[in-house]
Amino acid sequence: MTSLPRDPAACGIQSARLHGDVARLAALGRKLPGSPQEEAACDIITAALRDAGVAHEVHLFDAFIGWPE
């Protein structure tokens, strides 16, 4: 059995990149379902996955999602 790396740098995780991603996500404020902020957050996350070479897929679907304000 192969052990998983314990050093974030060994996995390609860079603290400056991670800090920047978290700052961009936090700057969006509330990310309510279906909001422009939610879409922007998805864009940030998918870009990070793509840049890291991680296979991913975004599933879009129609749904009624209520969120009390």
C-alpha cells in the first residue's frame, strides 16, 4: 500500500496560492444558491482544480432552491 504524502508542498499545494484562493472566495461574501457570487465561487474553484490537473466536472441543473433573507 502506498502512503499518502504528508508535506503539502510535495502535493503541489502552495500557501500563497491557497491564501489567494481563500481571500477571493471570502471577498465574494454570501454565496446564495443561484447567485452571481455562487457562480464566481465555482469559477474560482474549478480554475484551481484545472490548474492542478485535477479531473473535475461541474453539474448544472434546474431546481427550486429557497433561501430566506
